[in-house]
Amino acid sequence: MAEHGAHITTASVADDQPSIFEVVAQDSLMTAVRPALQHVVKVLAESNPTHYGFFWRWFDEIFTLLDLLLQQHYLSKTSASFSENFYGLKRIVMGDTHKFQRLASAGLPKKQLWKSIVFLVLLPYLKVKLEKLVSSLREEDEYSIHPPSSHWKRFYRAFLAAYPFVNMAWEGWFLIQQLQYILGKAQHHSPLLRLAGVRLGRLTVQDIQALEHKPAEASIIQHPARSVNERIKSALKKAVGGVALSLSTGLSVGVFFLQFLDWWYSSENQETIKSLTALPTPPPPVHLDYNSVSPLLPKMKTVCPLCRKPRVNDTVLATSGYVFCYRCVFNYVRSHQACPITGYSTEVQHLIKLYSPEN
């Protein structure tokens, strides 16, 4: 059994092909960076919405722009994405033989470079936006915000019904490709690499030496006097390169910090964390004393306090316990982030739909 499975880690060394463990590790690196940065931005936005709310609202676009700068820098300078370079890998153009392979310091050809950027940056951005759209449509469908007879509702219900199967086919495509890679039947662990016209390989000694000497050679070479346009282009390239270098350095340090957090919050350390961070239980909030004659509350218990009409789609606000129409309280909470009766701070996820026995 060990002989049959030995190719997973050793047999690929001869042809410079990385193991499945290396390629999966580099794939998961950027997947872990995004939610970590998103959590940091969320904390900053909640602490100071005026200054940092913009970054939270446009996080996907800002992250995509920074990711574009980072990946373009690495693909053009090291023939690899940030995570691939972090694990000592490079992208090799399909059809290049071992004898005529380009050095990693030469960067990818333009065609493969832009294909790689599309699959590394643009495709994940579109996937995140699609998942958010599906989540929003499911919420609207669950609480029946759109009229039952609308054509739009029939369309997005069909879309919601088809999406899980499309997503399953997408993930299955990647799984089959990885199984073929493990068994030595494919050169790519991901179909996106095949579409980009590249495969992954390990950095050679010549690649490492060329990458180490490239910054030194660039600093020694002195260019003659150039035109104003050339100087502006050179300054822009240096600025973009500096931003990309700063991002890569910060992410390299951040990766080790993420690994530390992963260890810190692992199940083995939960007891230690609880003992170190245990705090006394805070007292319950003081509820405001609203009597039956309060102008905020209607006299009839079946009437919504906001629209003053019989409630439709009864929904309770978990932070205060008051019941409203779903549409009324959803719009109010989304705009004010507070309970309309008590003023307690609240979020949309605190809405709980109530189902009567008749339904």
C-alpha cells in the first residue's frame, strides 16, 4: 500500500511536479487571508463607522483591487501567485520542455499572465458576489417580500432551485481534477490552471538564484536620460511595485499570525483560553418600563407598532421581544440598527419569524 501511495509525495520530484499537499496548502492560503482581513475591517467599522464604514461597505472591491496589484506583481516578477511563491512554486507555460523552461524571474508571458489574473482575482470576486446575491434572494423568498404572482419571484425561485446543483457540479469538477492529479493522471490539480495554459512546478536552484540577483541587478543598472512620459511611467511602475511589495511583506507576516490564531483557537486550547479570558457575567440590561398607555404601543396586541395595522408575517425582535410586521421592522432595523420601541442596538439577524398554529 505504501508503495502505491508513494507517488503522492516523492514520485513527482523527478518531473518537478509538487505534491497534492503543497498545492492544496497554497490554495487555502488566500482563502484564509480574505475572511481574516474582512473581520479586521468589520471590527474597525463597528468601532468607528464614520471613518471606516466606507472600507466595510466596499470591502470586496478594495480587496479585489489590492489582490490585483499583488498577483500582477508576483506573476510578472516570479511567474507565480503570492501563495504559490510563498510555498516555493512557479507557473510553467504548457508545452515548455524542461530544457527550454523560462526562469521564474522572467515572469509569465502576457497571454498566460492575464488569464491567470482573471482566474485568480476576477473569478473569486464574481463568486463572492453571486453567493451574496443568492443569500439575499433566499431571505426575500423565505419572508415573501415580493408579491406571490410576480414574474420576478418565479424567476429567482427557479434560480435558487438550480444554484445548488450548479455549485455541486462546479465543486465536483475540482474534486475530480484533484483525484486525477493524486493518481498521476493529470498535470493540473485545478481545471483553472489548465484553462490558463499553465501548470505548477517547484522552483529550481537556477530560479532561486535569479530571483535573488534580480533586485541587485536592477539597482546597479543606471538608465540614461529619458523623456517625461517615460519617467512618469517608470514612477508609476515603481509606486505600484512598492504597494505590491508592502502587501506581500505584510501578508507574509500575517500568514504566520493567522497560523498562530488557528492554533490558539483550536479545540485543544479552548480550556486554556476560557481560563485566561474568563470574565464575570455582565448584569442583564435594564428594561424600559413601557405601560399600556405608551404612545409607542398600540392598544390592540395584534396591531404592528410601526404601521398601526394588523400584523402581516409576524416577526419578533430578539433584543427586545416586541412583535412587528416583517416588512416594517426589517426596513426600520436596516436603516436605524435599533429597536423602534426600546431603542436597543440590534441587527437584521435578530429578527425571528413567528408561525401561528393556524399556519
